[in-house]
Amino acid sequence: MKKERTIKLTCERARAFPIEKALAKLGHFPTKESNKEAWFLSPFRSETQASFKVSKNLNRWYDHGIGKGGNVIDLICLIKETSVSETLGWLQNGQISFSFQPLLFKEDTREKIEIKHFKELSHYALEKYVMKRGISILTARKLCKEVHYRFKGKIYFALGIANNSGGWELRNKYYKNSSSPKDVTHLQNGKSRLIVTEGMFDMLSLMERDKYLLEANDLLILNSLGFMEKTFGLFDPYESILLHLDNDHAGKNAANLMMQQQSECTDRSNLYENFKDVNGWWIAQEK
């Protein structure tokens, strides 16, 4: 009886842990906020418009995309796929020891992206698309493939970059998609310096600027700031880590968190200080 009372009291205290702080530890930062609420990109899926709301007054969250909400314990249990006791330990001790799994809800197989095949980039529409983003075909071919996939019964093609778990980040003029499983893209050449960007076009822009970037460094494309926690373990072997994250609130907070975790990290966003990201800056240089 006494043990059950202790656990209950621990849960009550844990529910007071700020949801915003817990999300920050997992690499999620608000895209907009006020005194009463904060909006995030959902930690459960890839999206471009924030649908995940946190009430600061109530310390409760609600994901409009799945119609689900709750307290901080519910949230961490879902994000990290942990038990209540494991979540309480994480919140209390600040331990970052569980693997991050961004897709926790079963997907409708009818809406799942199915990769049919991929090949060297050659389609005219995709070549035109990358050139519009300031990237030459030769540079794009170093990193990307032309990927053909099925989605909702129809066949599409896109510029694709493979991640470490066998999934693909997919981009074309009309769509921004990704196939499961989602993960970072870590290109290892055994170098002592690591270049980090949020997206593929930011890395391609740096490669277009420096033709030997790929050969002279290891590269890490996050594909989502949701993989923040995973990067900490990847940083250990490097003597120098150059961060080229977005010049927005989320990107700045992520860079600061990375530099706190690893002293070898350096924020290089001053290179494109008047632009949202590397690619926006690079396109402007080309005009």
C-alpha cells in the first residue's frame, strides 16, 4: 500500500514538468507561441504546418492531426515508447537513454508510400527543379537519386535521398514527402570534421559552394529536428562539428542545445544570417 502511494505522488509531481521543456530535450521547438500557448510541428509525423498545441496554463498538449492529447507523462510514453516508470525516471533524472521513434502510430497501408525503384537522376522535370534551387545536376547526383514510388494508388517520381534506416526523403516541385522509416542521413568518409544541415537542399547548397565538401568531410542531414537526441551519440568521434541549421527559432534553439551537449559544435549560421536557411542564401548568391 505504501509503495502504491509513493508512485502516485511521483506521478503527480511529474505531471507538473513543463511540456515545452520535455519537448526541447527531445529536439522539438515551437514554430510560434504566445503567453498562453505554443505550437509545434508534430513529433509523431512529418508536416510543414504546426498542428501540435501546448497549453502553457494547463500544461497539456493536443495533436490536431490525430485528435489525441494529454499530460507530459502521456506524451513522453508515446514519443519514446516507454512505460510510465521509465518516463518518470527520464523526467526526474534528465536521462537521455531511450531511442527516439518518430512514427508511433500505425499507418494506413493505403496511404503508405511504397518505393518502386530508384536510379540515377535523369528526368528533365527533376533536373529543372534542382537547377531552380541553385544546384547543378552533377552535384545533385552525388547525393540524390531519382525515386519512383506509389502513393494512394498513383505512381509519382521525386528527387530522393536515402536515410540510415532505408527510408527516403522525397522532393519535387509539388510535393514534400518521406517514406518510412524516417531517420537521419549520415554519410561517413572517416573524416574528423562533420557538416550538419537540417535538409537535403541545404547540404546540396554547401556542396555546390565547395566542390570537395563531400570528399573532405563527413556529412549529416537531420531530415527532421525530431532526431536531435540521436545526433548526440553520432557527434562523439568528431574533432569539429559545423552546424548549418535554419535561422529560425527552432533552428537556433537546436543549435544551442547541440553546442551545450558537445563542445566541438560551432554555429555557422552567420554565413547566411539574413536568410532562413542555406539554400535560400545560395539561390540569392546565384542570381
